[in-house]
Amino acid sequence: MSQTPAEMTEKVLDAGIWHMSDGQLSYKPEGFNGSVQNSHQFAFTEAPVVLPQHALDQMCAIAAQVPTYYRMLQSLGENLPSTGTSSQYKGIDTARWAPPPVTMIDAMITADGEVKIAEVDVINPRGLGYLALYDQLHADAGAQHALRAVARTVREHDAELTVLQGSMQNFYGPYFALLQKALKQSGAICNVTLEPDITVGHDGALLVDGIAWAPSLLLDFPALRKRLKKAYGPLADTIVQAYNEGVLAMLYPPQPHLSSKLLLAHASEQGIFGDHLPKTLLCEDAETARKYLATGEYCIKAAVSSGMKGLWLPGSVDVTGVKFPLVAQGLVADQHVLELTHASGNHKDWQVGKFLARLSLFVSTDGMLLAADITGQPYTGAVRGVHGNPDCVLAPVSLAF
């Protein structure tokens, strides 16, 4: 029997993470004194999205290439391209890393049902929290598979997992809280620490509520708030030192260059992912990027880019003010438009809308497709990039296990 939006909202509230405020689901971390809160319209779908078998087959084929992609990264070794990332990672041992338990690949579906890769995100664990939400709403089998893979890796480390929630990640707070609950249900101990709660003692040790904070296993090394004008303070320094000394491990590697778009150019050149990866080329300079953009056949991406920042589509503003290297990637202009039944703004009725979709694949280290989800942005008649705006619909993709 189909659930009503009100019933699904109650499921979210029953998780004890959000509360209702002015008709919206809102979240504020317990004990957090900052001004930033998380409010989410929770545009969820009536049921998991069902994609054609042709698309599912391609998703599995893409997942099967992930071990080959990691072998490429490892073979590049010290020749991995530099991306000029934040100074908080300065001094990190770039050779000391391992693939995460679940890798996220963002993709698009063309109008004729072909799946095309947009990026391979090696260092980003935030999608795991969305999987925990889908499990809460839909008891989604794919989400459960992926979360169990993470929990299994935590148990193999024989340590408690700590999620360090950076000050710039408040939006993801409720998803981290759901992830914490989901991992505990799979037998992995998980704790969430808020960056503002960490202080420095007289001896330089890191403290939380006056107790030494020295985790042995972090989920990842998130972007931190600058404590001084040009420095990230002892928190970043301590994490880097502990990681380099082998005292601290991380499930997701703390080397942002491993998710660089430059690596897609290497993968494209070597034929990894085949036709599922649009032709991707290194740009020597901004002028070269402009020439590719002018053809109307490519979009331009900065080596480090996310959330539509560092992305130029044909007809957009000129490629200027670029601090990072660039790549030109074949444009997926003719995208599939999904028709989804989703919750209306007041959470009382279902409504049908058309959406452009970003498809995210969650893949194991041995190349198995564990889960997938859709971020849908309302279709207005024009192709545009899709990212997590408040008007988006979030939904798991139904997979047969």
C-alpha cells in the first residue's frame, strides 16, 4: 500500500533527527550555538525510482570498471596531478591512501537511455547519509547493502568511527546523524563530533568537553573553518600528523586531488569506462578552454569543482578567474526527463512533476553496484546542471538484489 506524504514525514520525525518548524522539517545540532540551521522541504518520492533495464545494465558495467580506475590512480603514483587544494591538507602523505568502502559516481541519463559519467568522487562520504534517509523512508535494499559495506569496513578496523562534522557542513548534520544510527544497527560504533566543540588544552591536546579527543578512525577529513587569517589551527595540524604517523586512519582518503577532474582526462585517454565517460581533455590554459566551449560540444570544468561552481556550459559567461587547471568534457545536452510522483510543499498530497536528474552510483571496492539515487531538479524546458537545490527531489533507485 502506498504511503501518504504525511506518513513519510512521520517516519522522518520518528528518527528523532528533525522537528517541524513553520511547516518545514528543520534540524539544529544539539548543543550547537551557531546561527546556521538546516531546513529541508523534503521533496521525496512516493516510491523508489524504477529505471529501464538498459540503464541498470549500464550502471553495473560502469561499476565493474571502478577497480580498473583505482589501479590507474595507483599506477600514477607521484605523478597524480596537483590541483592546488586547500592549505589544511598541507603536509599530508599523498602516497598513503586506500579506496573507500563505497565510491560515488555522478552520472546523467541521455534521452535515449545512455548513462554518461560526470565525475568519480573518491573522497566524498556525504552521500552515505542520504542512503540512511532512503532506508528510513523506503527500507531501500540498495541503501542497506551500501551501509552494511561501510559498517563491515569499520568493524575490520576494530575501532569506533568518528564523523568530524566541519563548520561548513551544517546542512549535512541530520544526514550524518542518520548515518550514525544506521551504522550502529549494523554493528559498527559511530560518533559525530562537531568542529566548534573541539578546543585546545594548555598542553596543545585537542579536547571535547574537557576530555581528550584522539580518534583512531575518521570517516574523512572535511573542509575546516579557518581559525586564523591564513591557517586552520592545531586541529588540522594534529589530524595531518596523526594520519602520517599511522595513528589515525580514514575511510575516505584525505587527498582531494584523488577526486580531481583531471583524472577523468587520464581515464578517458585510457578508455576506462568506455563510452560511458564522455571524451574528456586537459586544457593547457583558459584560451584552450574557450575554444572548446565555443564549439558548443563541450562543457568546461575546473579540476576542483562542485555544486555548479567551476562549471561553464556553452553560452555561459567567459572562463575567467580560474585558479585551478581545467578540463573540457563532452557535453550531454540531450538529457532524459523523468516524470516523478513526489511530495508537495505542504506534505499533504502527491503531485507529478518533470525533472532533470543527476544519477549517483554507490559502488564497492570490487566493482559491485550497491545502491543508486536520483537528485531531480524541476525541468523548465532547458538543459542545465543539476545539484542539490532546496527544490530538488531526492529518491533511491530500485535495484534488483
